[in-house]
Amino acid sequence: MIAIDQNIADVRARIKQATTLYSRESSTIALLAVSKKQPVSAIQVAIAAGINDFGENYLQEAEAKISELREKSLNWHYIGSIQSNKTRSIAELFDWVHSVDRVSIAQRLSRQRPESLAPLNICLQVNIDAEASKSGLLPAEVLDAVSQISAMPNLRLRGLMAIPAKSTDVEATRASFARMNTLFKQAQQCINCSSFDSLSMGMSADIEPAIAEGATLLRVGTDIFGARSS
Ligand SMILES: *Cc1c(COP(=O)(O)O)cnc(C)c1O
């Protein structure tokens, strides 16, 4: 039996330590629990430990969980890859989407977001290490996408998201996060928009370098819920 509440306490302690070490303001760093492939019972434990934000990658699985937990006031974040025929459900179900990787997907989300709901919070996924295997905008494409998407109705462009290349060298990972931070600041200036405030980066293995380089939203799965059975 994995002690999810203890894991959450451990992750929070790591965040606190890194926040101090890198002189960050703790109010600027939020923790999002990545609950993909985890049962509702595991999410319930995390809710009891004070987690309100959950990340999901698979639409069908997320639909069932969101419906079962609809009485709770939670924020659901879609962080998986987006096929264009799935945008309607994503626009209807989620509060945030971190994995917008092209302007056409943002257009569909904007069109399909129900008017009765608050604007959908969006982060643009950046393929920061230009890996062939990853989706995301290339760094050189980001500013143009930011200026187009920031003007779309029913969306609130909140920031950028990245998953750096897998590496055992923490300095290499940190350098990728630093490039994200630079891009984030450039984008902030280019649209001059106060709600562009989120840098979604840092997973179980790289919470610390992400905090060092300005992450505001950490997406942690394994270190909270344990290994996923695939
Ligand atoms: C699965 C996933 C995570 C969580 O990764 P862990 O290594 O389990 O913490 C974070 N972000 C995205 C986009 C993911 O797909």
C-alpha cells in the first residue's frame, strides 16, 4: 500500500526546500497532481491531503473521473496530446489545457468552449529541446502563436509548458528550463498581458531544477501516487 498522503508531504517538503534554496516566493509555485492511470480512490486521498488540481492525459479515463468527482470543487488540467476531434470534450470538461501545440487547436478550443463556463486557461506546449519524438511548438514559433492565441475569445492564455529531454544530467535539464524561462519572459513582454503568469514545468524527477528556473506549476505524478501500471 502506497502512502499517498505521506508522498504528498514529502513532495511539499522538497518544494519548500527548493523554494528557499532558490529564493522563490512560495505563493508563486503551485502543485498539480498528475492522476493519469490512477483510480478515483487515490485521487480522494490526495483531495483529503489538500490537493485541488489534477492533471490527466487520457480523455476517456478523465471523463469518468471528472464525472464521479463532480461534487468536489477541483481544477482539472488536460496535459495529454490533443487530437483535433477531441477538442470539444476537452473544451467542455477541463479548466486548464497545458498541451496546446498549434494555433489551429487553440482556435477549435476557443470556438468550442461553452459560453456558460469561464474562459479556458491555456498553456502552449514548447518542444524546448526540439526532439523529433515530442510535440510542441518550436521555440522560434512561440511568440507568433502567443500573439495569435492571446486574442482569441473564450480562452485565457496563461503561459508555457514543457517537458525537457530525458537526461541524467541535472544541469542539462536545468539549462532547458532556463531557456523556457527566457522564452516565457519574452512572450510576457510581447503581449503585455497580466494573466500570462504560468510556467508549467517540473515533474517528479526534476522538481528542483524547475523551481530554480522559475516554474510556477509543477506537474507531479509518480512521486505522489507511485509508479503507474501501464
Ligand atoms: C505523466 C506526466 C507528468 C507526471 O510525470 P511524473 O514523472 O510521473 O511525475 C507530468 N507532465 C506530463 C505532461 C505528463 O504526461
